Amino acid sequence: MTASDVRDFDPGDGRLSTPSTTRPSAWSADVRRPTAALPPLAPDRGQATPDWFEVVEHFREGLVVCDADGVVRHVSPVAERLLPEVTPGELLSAAGVPGLSQGVPGGFTHRERRLTARQVPLSGARCCWYVEDVTDSVSRADALLAERARSAFLAVVGDKLGNPLHPDRAAAAVVRLAVPTLAEVAVLVLAPRGGRARWWRATRTDDEAPTVDSGVLGGGELPSAIADGLTGAEPHAVDWLVEQAVDAGWLPGLAGTESAARVVPLPGRDAPVGVLLVARRATRWYDDDDVELVRAFAARAGAALTTALLYRDQAEVADTLQASLLPVEPVEATGVQWGTAYRPAQAGLRIGGDFYGSHRLTDGGSVFFLGDVSGKGVEAAVFTGQLRQCLQALHRLESNPARLLRLLNDALLETTQAHGQGRFATIVLGVARPERDGGLTLTMAGGGHLPPLVLRASGEVETVPLRGMLIGVVPDPRVGEVTVRLAPGETCLLYSDGVTEARGGRRGDELFGPERLVTALTGCQRMPAPALAERVEQVTCDWLAQGDHDDIAVLALRAAGVSGRSVRHLHSVPAGIDQTEETDA
Amino acid sequence: MTAATATTDLGEAYSGYLDHLAEADEYAATDLAIGLLDAGVPAERVLLDLVAPAQAEVGERWARNEWSVAQEHAATHISEQVVAAVSAHVKPRPTGGRVVVACMDGEWHALPPRLVAEVLRLRGWQVTFLGASVPAAHLVSYLHRYDAHAVALACALPMRLPYAHRMIEACRRSDVPVVVGGRGFGADGRWARRLGVAWAPDAPSAAELIADERALRAAPPARLAHLADDEYASLVRRRGELIDSALAELRERVPSARAYTAAQLDATVSDLGHIVDFLAAAVYVDDASLFTEFVEWLSGILGSRGVPAGAVVLPLEHYAAALRDFPRAARTLALGCAALPGASR
């Protein structure tokens, strides 16, 4: 037996027995108290009767009580306000409220409010509908979801914008990421450099991926809202902003009257690095949360662009310096076909401690050299630069390789002692002179470097007996000297220890060694010098199998034969030297 | 030798070109190609209908053991010089953005991507060709320094696919779209789809794809969920151990292997390593056909050099026994054994 048996409007909730509104927040429509809690109410029932209406008026849920025929018998004031079409004395179904049909509890939208309804059967086949306005809590939940979506968006943005270090790439990424979450059209204008402002724009039609285009504007052609934005101001007068953007032809597919737009500056190191214009159809206006999101996006975009611009400036400097430290390809010389390979230990840096090069002599010959300085990376590269400059100057004074090497040694000793560097180098330095028959005579001096190899026309490989001491260490080093004659088609190969000391093999710790190099070159006498140098690089890298390595440098000189053309081979190469099991195709 | 080149018939020119390659005659080959250009043959046809098929034939001759590695390299070098000469002769005016073309790290087959690079150049792109075996770090720092509309990466050997994937991801992080090509991705590009990257079967389709930015960026997502089983990582970790034990068994069961010269031993170790690498790549893309195709190809290569198919069976069975706890690798090895000619299992 419950109070509802007596009172048509009893909600069936035992808590109503306490006629108090001081604890409304504790009310829970879902907690059905056992009817056993009710008995204390009974003695007061007569007295409490006039209070029920007051109590129900303060109740958060509205009540609609229907009789067995579905005719509305009572509507509480809250229910009246929420469901004005429900009239006592008429069928509930006649009111046409979507959520109040038999057996379908849940939420529905009615008169722009979010309502939930549940039906509780009463005695005598009657029933009561409890209707609650949950608009606020739903919108709180929606706001939470929206906040989560915004955080997720910003996380993706942070992830994607952190990587492109090229300013153009970063700018394109900024506009692409802004569409469609922030805008249907996003335009980024970078702060003008030299009176010209570069812009990027992403637009989206339908549900396809945004397309990005870009261009350049003169500083004077910027709409005033953009120009203001570049000074750091954020324009708020939204209407004329759209018109400016439409007039400038920036918003294809969007008409001025039905669009919403915002402009935000992208923070830079001091002044804004650029300005972002976002625009979309006015059906999705930019509310405060949206503007906050655009600002948060702009902060990340600004940081990414600033980093990219900073990187560009630094990289320009580094590139210029790097270019001066890269080995210069040998100059063309009569009767010589050059081949080179160069692979620095630090791939991203592209410079290292190995060097090679050549200079033409006035008598028709060429000075050539290949060497390796102590140390690795930038410092080593800078030292190779000094060394190459020394040689550039000294070869004009002295063309005998041994004497030239001693001069170089003196010059290096002076520099390293002056700077307290304690650096040294190994080098093979030679002079190549063309012969009448298309051959070459090589006179070489050794400064503690690996001895050169000569690939004979027979396909055999000889090691040139060339010794000597490191240069840059003692004042009068022992310098080895040797003369080698190359017949047309024969090749002399200079290489650095990055080749023979490459670690690889089964365990990745075995040295490549000179024997494997000789094996790899044997029988390759028909190869042009560039192909031979690349072959050495390739077998070394295959041996390394992606492992770390020292700088690798190769310089090959082939006697090109008369008239500058390679000799033609009239007989085929004897087979049998080939790597029969090499799985290379 | 240069007078016979005044022809526009590529079929006729082709056999002459092959002869020049066989003779390692760079100048005659170049003269022939330039002669075709002067006779009105479009540069793209000279590259794709003369140089490209000739290079394929060079590879075939190596595979049939008719040409040595040295001859193959010399011929390739000459074709590279011819491509450079054709490009210098035409001098196309760049109208498009920059496209970077490179070989994957560890990949030395530079001529096919070079042809792609020249076709793109002929079609107005500003092309940078970074060459053979480009380290990922070098490529990425290049992309950071010079913006690119797209990167075209070549991979001729499927065993490089795991590295290829790493390199593709590195480019993606720089927000540069990637298109890949080369036989390393499968004849139909199926492993490119597996890695989630746009693929082009040949130079003209690569050019079309690069011109369509939307298609470039609409690459399918990678399907590599199978990597969670760690089989690939374990294979890579155990590579040295697997080769060692396979070599030990080979020496035990094939007496002649004990008398190998240093060079023969290196070649054997290299072959055993390639088998592990191809197996690992097959496990990486979860496609046994990568491995079975390799086994068929390897037995063909060895067969043409007088090595019996049994030489391949032994390591396959050894690896299968060593890897019985790796279901995907073991299944792949079983299919590999079955693919060998004369396999009755």
C-alpha cells in the first residue's frame, strides 16, 4: 500500500514522505525506495494533504497521471510548463508528445528542451509519467565531449605540426589541419619579408580532403584586417572581415552574407609570424569556445612556423659552410677518367673527415689526392677544408708529389701548433701525366695512408707498395714515393679506411679487410672509373648491412686512352671471377 | 660506329644499343640515343622504349650467367651516361614544383628511378635525383631544407621493405607525400598497399600520380597489425645466430663446403643472410608469396650457375627447424620449400 493509492499525484517515491526541499540534490528518481519506508507517514496523512501540491511544485520532475483508459487525470505545474499540450481530461496520446508513448522510456527533444520520461504503473491500471528537463546536464555532457574533441584535435595538431621543418611545408600543414575542424576555408598569411607576403589556403568541397594552394601578395595588397592581425591585433568586427576576405577573392564557395570568419595572429618570436583567417558557413557561427580553439591552434601553428623559420635560417648558414667542406669532384683532365664515391659517417651531416680532389697542372698533368684526417664530423670536416686549401695554394709552387707532401706537412704543423689542435692526417698524393699511347704515368707520395690498388688489363689487382708517415705530426716525416704506369683501360684506386675497416658479416663485427676489396675488384677491368668507385661503395655498404660506419671515400683514375675516349674491348672478359652465388639483381 | 644511327625505328636501334652495351662503348651508345632524338623520336620514348628494356635485358643476362657482375655494372654505367646525355640534349623547362627521387637506403639499382626522374623532368617537374642508397637521415634533412611537392622512392629488392617502410614514415612525418615504385613492392604493388603508400607501376603512371595531389595523399592505411606477434623483430635479432647454425649444418652435411675459399664462404654467408632477410621481409608484410617468389628466383640464379636446388633446400629446412616456434615464419618456410623445382612435398 503506497501513498499513491490515496493521492493521484503521489510520485511513488518514499522520499516524498519528508516534506522538505532542503535536500533536492539528493533526490534520485532512479532510486526506488521500498514501500516499507512509508508507514511513519500514515499518522500525518490527514494533515499533510494540503502540502502535497506545494511539495510537487518544487519537485524537479513533472508528473502526468493517467487513468486506466489513458485519459490524463492530473498534470503537475512542472509538467504543465514542460508539456503545455497535455490537458487533463483528454487522452494523453492526443497531445502528440513523442516521448510519452507506451513502454518507450528515454530522452527526447520537445519544444527545444531535452526531456527524459519514465512511466510507473500505479494501482488500478493507472500510470504516472515522470518527466524531467535534462537540458542543462545534457549540454554539460555535450560540452565535455566537445572539450574532449577539442583536446584530441589539438593533440593531433601538435603531433603533425612538430615534424615538418621546412617553412612552406609547415605553412601548408597549418591550413590543411585547420580544415574542416576549424573552417571550410583557412588562409594563412606569413609576415611579409621584403615587402612580399606569402599565403597558403586550404579549401574543402564536400567531404573530400582539403586542397591547398598558395601564392604571394605585395605588402600593400593585404586586406586591412590581415594587416592589423600582423601587428598583433585580433580584429573582432566579424561582418566586415568576411566582406574583406570575400572581396579579396579569398573565400571560394563562400558568400559574404552567409559566412562567418575570424582572424587570429600566430605568435612568433616577437611580432606575429603570420595571421590565420578561418571562415565557414554561418550555420556554424564561431562561439567563444570555437574562438578559444582557433587561438589554441594558432599558438601551436605559430610555434611550428617559428621553429621552421629558425631552422631555415640556421640551415642556410650550415649549408653554405657545408658546401665549402664537401669534397669537390676532380677537374676534367686529358687522358684521365675519374670516379668517386663519398659516404660520410653521419648521413644527416653529409660531411666528414675523408677528402679527395684534384688540380690541373700547367704542364697537362693533374695533382690528385685522397686522405683521411683524425676525428669525425664537423671538426674533422673543417680540418679537411684547411688541408684542401693548403694543397690548392701549394700545388702552384711544387709539382713533385713527395716535396709537395713535405710542404703540406710543414704547413699543417704550423697551423695545428698555432691552434693547439694536435690533429693529423693520412694521405696519398699523386701526379698523373698522360702518355702518348693513352696510358698514364702516376707518381705518388704516401703519407701513412692505405696503399692504392691498381686494376690491370688482365683483371688482376695489384697493391702499390707505398709507405710513409702520418702528416701533421713531425717536422720531417718519412715520405714514400712510387711511380706506376697505367696502360689504357687500367685503373688506380685510392680509398679510405672506412672501406676496409667496415664492420659487418655474420655478426656485424668482422672487418671487411683488404682481401675482400681485392676480390671485389678482380675482373672488373672493363668497368668505367665511376662504376668501379660505386662498386667499392656498394660492396662496402652491403657488408655493413645498414650498420654504423666510418667515413667512406673512393677515388678511381682510369687511363682513358687516346682522344679522351675509353678504349674498346675487343675480347670478352674471362669468366670465372664472378660472384657465382651473389643474389644481386 | 656512329653513322648507323640515323633511324627512328626503336626496334632496330635496340639491338644496336645492346651491342654497344656489350662492348662497353659509352660513346657509340650515347651517339645512338642522341641520333634518335635528332631524328625526331621523343625523349620519353628513347628513355622508356630503348634504355629501360635494354637495362631489363642486362639484368636477364646477368641472371642467366651470360654476363658477369662487372659487365652488368659497366653496361648500367653506360646507360646512366646515356640518360644524362638525353636529358642534357632536351633541356626541358621546369614549370612544376620540386620532386625528389631517391633509392631506398641499401638499394643500388639507381637506373630505374633515374629514368623516372628524367621522365618527370621532361614533364616539367623540377627534379632532384639523390641517387643510390640514400640514408633516411640524408633524405629527411634534404626535405627539411628544400620543400618538395612529392618524394618518389624506389626499391628493387623486397628484402628492403622494412627499411623502405621506415623511410616512407620519415617522409610522411615531414608532411611530404610519397609515391613508391620498383619490383621490391611486388609486380602488382601489393606490398606498397600493405605498407599504406601510393604505388606506381611505371614512370608515366608515377608522373600521373604525382600530378594528382589528392590521389597522392589518399594512400590507404597500412595494414601491419600482424607485427604485434614480434616474429619480425625476433628474426632480425636472431639473424647472426641463424646464419651460424645453418653454416655449421651445411659444413657437416656437405663435405665440399668445408673446403670453401674465403670468397666462397663469404658468398655462402651472404646467401644464407639473404634467405633470412627475405623471410623477415615476408613476415613483415605477412605475405608468404614474397618468400616463395624469392626462392624460385634464387634457385633459377643458382641453377644457371650449376648449383643444384638441393643447396637451397638445406638452409630452408634448417631455418624451419630452428624457427618452429614462429608460426608465420615456419609456414612461410614450408611454402618456400614447396616452391622449389622438383619439390615433391
